[in-house]
Amino acid sequence: MLLECNRALTARMLNCPLVSYEILDHTADIRIRAFGGGMAGLLRSAVLAMAALMADTGGVRGDVAVKVEVSGETPEELLVHLLSEVLYVHHTRKMLFRDAEVEVPDESVLRATCTLRGEPYDAGRHEPMYDIKAVTYHDLKIERAGDRLTAEIVFDV
């Protein structure tokens, strides 16, 4: 069942025109690779990948906006802090997200503002997927190739 779910999610994610990410094989948890043209694009792709892992975002409306701000000492820490903050909002406000706008005014300062668009979870309309418990530093890496960034992230489920 889990493998079938991974295949379905991978097919759906790779065909998404707005963000760029994919699910990678992992023994126990969920591992993704996110892509972006700069830090803001990479962070947005990672946020939306995590949102799509938590629930089918196709039926999620963007009626509610939630703003989060994070900082980090390294790009990897910034990524984990942002994803952890989004996960915190998901769990405490029982929200699902369909879109995110990420701003990184100066990549050397390592601060990000993310405006999430979504709505509260409704069991009658939304299909839950994975129960993500945490964003991990396990095998976390961000690499740059020209103007494109790639990150691999493992989520504890």
C-alpha cells in the first residue's frame, strides 16, 4: 500500500507545473528532492512537497493566509526551520496548504518569510496522506549547480 501511494504521489508531483520535487526511496521515512532557481524557489518547492505528502492538495482551497518567518545559520538550517514551522502550523491549527509564497530578501542573511494559503482540514473533503511528525537533518543536503539549487530532505513519519 505504501509503495503504491509513493508511486501515485511521485507521478502527481512530477507533473505539477508550479513546483519541482520528487519522492526518493527511503527505508522507513519519506525522502524528497526539491529543486529551485534560488533559495526562495527551493524553499517554496520543499514546502509544497511536504504539503502534498500530508494530504491531496487538489481539493484544498486557499481561503486562509498564514505568514511565518524563520532564520537560520546555514541554508540547511533555514530549510529545516521553515519546514518545521509549516508543520507546526499544520498540526496546531489543523490546516492544509495548497500554495506558498516565499521571500528571501538577501540570501546571505538567511531569513525567509513564507505566506501559506490553505484552509482548515475537513474530513469530508480532504484525503489525508502521510502523518509527518518531524523534519530531520538526517542526510540533509543542499547543492548548487549554476543558478539552480537542489535539496534532499527526510521527513519522519
